[in-house]
Amino acid sequence: MTLTLIAAGALLAGCSGEAEPADPPTGEDALTSETAPTTDAAPTTEAPPDDVVETSSPPDVVETTEVAGPPELPDEATEDSEAGAAAFAEHYLNSLNYSTSTSTPGLLDNLADPDCQTCQNFQELVDSYTSNEHHSDGPVITFDPLEARSTGESMVILASVTQPVPATLDKDGTVVEEGLEPSSFEMAIRLHWVDDGWKILEIQAE
């Protein structure tokens, strides 16, 4: 059976010391907005002057269904600084979301220490999606802007996150597992600088 996003709710729970996070969330209904009634413009048969070229203005918003490519490691994330640690952690979480929503393996490789249990759980989730040709219908975690602080030997990030456990879809877009209601909590990420780069050491739900 697929390691679903319901299980993802426990991925972080396994690393929290005492508090157990609430059950993960299901996908939300798509947001809709009512269109305000419009008044038809008065018809006209007047032709434009000969020296005027009619053009159509480009739309304000361009809709696309194309999936952007995988996240690239930003230059800031390669710096041995608090800002660099925060940028690296954000890259890790963005890579996790891309991996699950596109069923793309390998993006989390080499970003975390082998002893990071939560990171291993995330890897298993991605591997499960890939082997079953499934993917998540959206991100598995959203977060506020990250800030890091040094503890001397490592960097620690305390973040407010939401786990919007979305539905699981097959390769044809058919729902194979419904999502759950979102849950919000505080998350701690610990990183250290090794071999000229950052590694995720630990992820805990507070």
C-alpha cells in the first residue's frame, strides 16, 4: 500500500520530543470567486481612423498549466551564514514539495545528514510516490519566511508551518486517496556546515 500523505502527518511527529502533531489535513476545495456582473458595451459601427492601428492589450494574468522545473539551489544557500542556512532550509522544503507533487526522485539526495530520521521519512514518501506512479495534489508543507540563528556548532531555524496533506493522485490525475484537513504547528530545523556546504541534521515538530 502506498505511503500516503496521511502518513506524512506522522513524518514530523516521529521527531518531536513530546507533543504529537494533529492529524494531517485533507485537500481543500478549489477557491472560487464570484464574477461581478458587467454591462455590455454599446455597439459601434464607427471605423477607426486610417492612421490608427488596432491592438489588443495583453491579459494582466497569464494562466499556465505547465509545471516549473525543480528548485535550484540559490547562491545565498551556499554561504556559511545565518541567511545562508535559512536559504538552504527553504530550498530543502521547496525540493520536498516539488518531489511529491511531480513524483520526482533524487532531489533530496545529499541535502541531509544520513542520521536525520525525518529526512529519511520524507525520502521514503517520495520513493513511494515514484514506485506507485502517484503524486500529491499540491505541496505537503507550507511555511512562513525562515530565519536561522547560530548555536555555535549548528544553525537552528524555528518556523511556523502548515501541513496541508493534499489528495494523492495517480498518473492520470485520478484521486486514489483523499486528503485531510490542514494542521499548523511550529517546526525546528537544525543544520550544520560540513565540506563547504549545509546539511539538514534534524527536523522536529515542536
